[in-house]
Amino acid sequence: MGTLVFAAQLILNVVYFVVIAHIIMSWLINFQVLNLRQPLVYQLWDGLNRLLDPIYSRVRRFMPDTGTLDLAPLVVLIAIIIIRTAIARNFGPVY
């Protein structure tokens, strides 16, 4: 059982940091610090979008339309934090 809990926590931690990287990269692109015409930036951005779009699309289905403000990453981060906390409180620390 400890191995499954550890694997679940590891997966949630990876998804958490990928979502954070996606949020930071979107800010850098919007503030024109990064340029999508650079091949490496475009490939990284495209990869993050392809990786996170299935998660975001499920969340966006249930959220109201807010125009240009996308709250799906925030909802996903809150859900990950809640799930991580529930796992930690129900199963204790796993080393």
C-alpha cells in the first residue's frame, strides 16, 4: 500500500510542477519575455499545451466562460493540493 501512495504522491507532484511551469511560461510569453518564433520555446510551449490540454479541457467544461481569463490552471492546482493533502492525512507520511 505504501508504494501506491508514494507513486500517487510522486505523480501529483510532477503534475503540480508541470502546471506551475506552464503558468510561468504563459506569463513570460504574454509579457513578451519569450518569443514563440524561437524553435525551442515553441516546442516547449507546444509540449506543455499538449500535455495539459486533456486536464484543462475537462475543467473548462464545468467552468463559466470568463472571456480571456483562463482559470483552469488555478482550479487544477487547487485540486492537486486538496488531493495531496487528503492522501497525506489519510495514509500518513510515506518514505
